[in-house]
Amino acid sequence: ILFDGLLGVIAGLVVVLIHVSYTKLFKK
């Protein structure tokens, strides 16, 4: 359960980073 929760947190961070990077590239 702890490992599954950790994967969820990591996945969330990755999604946020990709979204931010995509937004910055799109704005440029």
C-alpha cells in the first residue's frame, strides 16, 4: 500500500512537470 501510494505521488509529480514544461514551450 505504501509503495502504491509512493507511485501515485511520483506519477502526480511527473504529470505536473510535463504540464508545466509543455505550457512553457507552448507560450514560447
